[in-house]
Amino acid sequence: MRDPRYDILFEPMQIGPVTAKNRFYQVPHCNGGGYRDPSAAAEMRGIKAEGGWGVIFTEQCEMHHTSEITPFIELRLWEDKDIPQLRRMSEKMKTHGALAGIQLAYSGINGPNLYTKEVPLAPSALPIRTFTNDPVQARALSLSEIRDLRRWFVTAAKRSKLAGFDLICLYGAHGFGIFQHFLSRATNQRTDEYGGNLENRARFVNEVVADIRDAVGDTMGIALRVSLDETIGELGFSNAELRDFIEMNRNLPDLWDLAHGTWEDCSGPSRFKEEAAQELLVRGIRELSDRPMVGVGRFTSPDVMVKMIKSGTLDFIGCARPSIADPFLPKKVEEGRIEDIRECIGCNICITGDMTMSISRCTQNPTFMEEWRKGWHPERMNAKGDSDSVLVVGSGPAGLEAAWALCRRGYDVAVAEARTEIGGRVARESRLPGLSAWGRVKDYREYQLRQRPNAEIYLDSRLTADDVMAFGFQNIAIATGATWRRDGVARQHVVPMKIAEGAAVYTPDDLMDGNIPGGNVVIFDDDHYYMGGVLAELLVQKGAKVTLITPSAYVSDWTRNTLEQGTIHARLDALGVNIVLNRGVAEIAVDHVVSNCVYTGKTCHYQADAVVMVTSRSGNDQLYRDLMSRQNEWADAGIRSVKVFGDAEASGPIAWATYAGHRYARELDCEPRGDALPFRREITELAAEHTPSPELCLHD
Ligand code: ADP
Ligand code: SF4
């Protein structure tokens, strides 16, 4: 069972009037579902309860209709009608003795109010700051409106209690919550008793905490989430000022929740941030207060967690992403199954669900947000169907996830891999600059498969249709991946582009194979995710002079959704990469490329000894097509099904491949669902048609 050196992680700890059963604290995190998918979000939290977390929080919950962050989909607590939805969540959270927490957010300078059309209110009149740069400004709260806002917080706290929560977290971090907007001189330029010196800027949070304590503090614990450093220089709420604030207000909340300045800082991807990256900013704060503290840092190692507590840095181990990648992390530590922890790889794909207002995915845990929609449990598979064996061709993320999930269902599984190493694209990409943590996708699954008597892995085994026919497996799972295209086809060019004979054209696959060009190298990035930027880094490391040309207005455009676009731009700039935005590559000559402006079509030349095409990928589906063309031979070969999935079917990020592999494994031997929707969803209940509309002016 549990290694005694982890005992400290299981010591209970008090938070105001309530006690957490252990130190595993799931900090608030978004999931792209929010109020639109209440049961999906609730079930996801319930799975964490089962996985042993001591404290489980909601995502941010907009506590009043005068402040909301449309288009992003979070929770809402605007009227009593919202309570049942939230109660469903708190009940799920509490199923295994965890404390249920709700994060109350008033977005202030971050709430454009696109949905409610209310004029945004903030400490000072400034433009709204969100990811979407909406052309909307907030006006400054008057003194009487500050009193209103205090009352709204009390109302929200009372509703939270009715909804069954044990803890309230007041959001004042990541630049998102109004408490930070009051605390920071950048967003609080008031000259009354709420602005100016730190004592004045801290007045609002002091008042709200006191109000809430009066209202519900006898039964609910109050946490305050503050930024460790706003990282915007002198004007901002710096780490030094945070320390002053905590020292001056030692015992203000029942728990201090320390998060980093911006969300990008706090949830930095592994490409740029190590585990426990915030340690230096946190160290020493513990001594400034008698209240317990929680902090985050993509903690996946129980040894690091123990160190955080033993060194007196933190009392609770705050996790968002590690709890998504493995909702059973605490349970696995408790049961002495450390090697079974599915470690977060820090890719931030989970965050893209929120940023794209869709629903979140996780590269490592394909069941995330499918717990209710599809009934997928992260630790339990459905029972085996009536066939027995599966040959999985390809050991990339799709093949490995399928194999591992099929093994757990009880199938006999063989994985055949053409290369001499396991892992497909993750093995190869994890050797690129900054991506080593991505290797965990392979490591975890390889380790698990090797423990299983019903799994075999064959390397150096490139299979043909004849091979497959000869083996006698009942089900053939084709996960043979994809190959980067050399002909420029992607978005700018939907048919092969003009390339002069003799031009040196490379693909990301060439570079990953160690075939790396030198001299003046142009990267044509019409893929827009991480690959173009990562290869620019690799080429600079190898001595090339790099120009990265992209038709987008941003380098590595889609990484805005993984919160790293700004860091990538800065990194490439520091490396001396010539970043060319809003331009395509119209044609490739032997020693230069012709580039065209995406708006005007005006052309210019960039010198190029070589061009790297980061454009799109073609599925390696030849084996699949060969097998499909021989269906009349299947019965004799004992084959019942042949399926293609993952990048071989249609290329996408790694998370799409693990999802596809998992889905294949879940659905093997199951009744086809025909045209039925393959997941559950909730739709808004219609109001009665004749509900009278509220009269805003009764004297008309
Ligand atoms: P995915 O992301 O869909 O899992 P990858 O490209 O990561 O795809 O992995 C596909 C793997 O399949 C690669 O490691 C590749 O070497 C392997 N592969 C491709 N064709 C064959 C084949 N005919 N036989 C065995 N393995 C193959
Ligand atoms: Fe971690 Fe990536 Fe999963 Fe997010 S999507 S929890 S960053 S592995």
C-alpha cells in the first residue's frame, strides 16, 4: 500500500470551519463545458472525488449578471434558478468525502458583457482586457455601486451555500478577478478610499471577506486566490507587494490560494515551464500568515509534493492539469501505485477547450469531459465483446492508447510497429526542443502494456496486407499515422504549389530523421500550430539562419489557444529568427522563395538555400486501403473487422489521436449506433411560450 514517505500528503487540514481530508486540492479549472454542459462538468468533478481529491473546485462562476466573459463558457450564479445546476456539481464533488468549492468571479475589467449588454464595472474606467480585445470599455464603480457589489457577493455566497458548497474561492488572480483589479495600481487608479496606498486598495477585499464571513462563515471556508506577480513592471501588483499585502492582512481568508500573474504565466506549457516553476515566487510567503496556503505548479511527482509541504512552502498541493490528466492521482499515491500515475505532459490542449468554447480534451486522458457524455470512466473499461484478438498496426498515440484500453477490456492485443522504437510521432517529436515531456504519452502506455500478459509489442515490423492476412487476428486496428507533405498543400495552396526542379525542400519528418538543412532556411508555416516554431528553434540550434513565413497574423497562431503564442514569438525573436507575418509562399525557386502578401498579393523574394514545408500531412492509409480491397478474403483469414483511426484517418493534434484510439477500443464489438448521436447532451429547457416578459418600464 502507501509508501510512508507520502503520509504527509494524507494528513487532514482545516480550512476555516471545514476540514479537508487530505492535501490534494483541485484548484478551479475551466473545461469548455460550463453552464452549457452542466451534467458533463458535474460528472467530471465527481470522477475526481472518486479519485481521492480532498478539495474539488468548480471553474470560475460568474456571480452577477453585470460581469461576464462571453464568449468563454464558465458557470453562472445570477439568480436562484442557477442553483440546481450547481447543486448537482457540489453533490458529485462530495460523494467521497471531498470538500466542494465554488469559485466566485466578478470579472470587472475582464468582462466585456457581450451577452448581458450591461455596461462593465471596474475600479477604474479602462478598456476591457480579454483575449478577444473587444472594443468595449468599463466605467468606474461609484461608491454606492461598490456597496452594491459587496451585497451581490453576499447574495452569491448565500446561494453557494444553498447549492451545497463548503468552500468559496474569491477570484483575484490571473488578471481575471475584481479583487486583483482593486489591488493593482495598474487597474485601480482611484483617488478615494479604495485607491492609492495598499491599505486602500486592499479595502474592497477586506470588506467582501468580512461580509461573506458574517453571512456564511460559520459553515463555509473562504479562500482568496491572488496573483503571485502581475509581471507588468512597476505599476503592477508585484510579488513584493503581494507579500506586503499578506503580511498586512495575515489572517484575512481561511486559506490563501497563490496563482501566478496572468493565466499564461500560471498555466505555462511544459515547453517553457518546469514542474514547480512558481516555487521561488511562493517561497517564504507561508511565514507571513497563520492560514494554510495552496499553490500550483503542474505537480505530478508525489516526491515534489512532499517536498513542497515539508519545506513549509505550501500546505495544499494545488493541481488543475495534473488532476485532468489523472483524476485518480491521489488514489494511486495512496495505493502505492506511483508508476500508474498518468502524468500531465503540459501541452495545454485542455485549455484549448475553453479558448475555443467547445469542450475540453486531454492528450493523456481521453475520457476527460466524456465521463457523462459517453459514460467513459478513466480507470474502468467496458466489458469485452464477443471477439478475442486485435492486431494494432502502429504504435503512435492512437495505436498505443487503443492497445492499452483494449487490454483492459480483456482482448489479446498485438502491436506491430514498423520502426525500431515505440511511440510514433510522440517519440519523434519529444526529441524536438522543449517537447521532452510529451514523451510521457508513450512512456505511460508502454509501461502499462509491458505489465500485461495479454499484450505483445513487435518492433521493426512493417506489415503488408499479406502479413496481416496471415496472422489470424480477428480485428485489425490501423493506426499507421501520417506523413508531412512536401508539395505545399495546406490552406494557401489546395493543390501542389510551384517548386523549381533542384530546389531543396524538406519536411518536418526529414528534420526529425536528422536530415537538417543549413544556410538560409525558409520555414513556410501554413500549419499554424507548434511545429513551425519548434523547427525554427531546432534549425537555429543547428546553425541555420531562419526566416519563418506564415500567412497568419501570428507566428504559431493556434498556440494562442494553448497560452504560449506570446512566449513562442519572444523566443523566436530572441533566437534571431526573421518572423514574416501575413505573407504566404507563392512559389519556390532554387535559391529563393517568392512570397506574397495575403492582403494585397504584392510579392517579394526571400533568399533560401532550403525550404521547410510545415503545411499539412497525408494519412498513411495504404495498408488500410489494401485490406479494404480484399474484403472477400477476410473470412478465410479469420478477420471480422478492419478500422483506421488516428492520424492515418485524418491528421490532428496528439490529443485527437489518443481520443480516436480510446474510442476505437471502447466501441469494438459494440452494437453500431446507426444514425444516433454518439454522446449525450443537454439542451436548454424551453420556457413556457406564454411566460410574460419582464416589464422594464411599468408606466408606459
Ligand atoms: P498516430 O498519431 O495516429 O498514433 P503516429 O504517426 O504517431 O500516428 O504513429 C503511427 C506509427 O505507425 C508510426 O510509428 C509508424 O512507424 C507506424 N506504421 C506505419 N505504417 C506501418 C505498417 N505498415 N506496419 C507497422 N507500423 C506502421
Ligand atoms: Fe496536461 Fe495536456 Fe492533459 Fe492538459 S491536455 S491536462 S496539459 S496532458
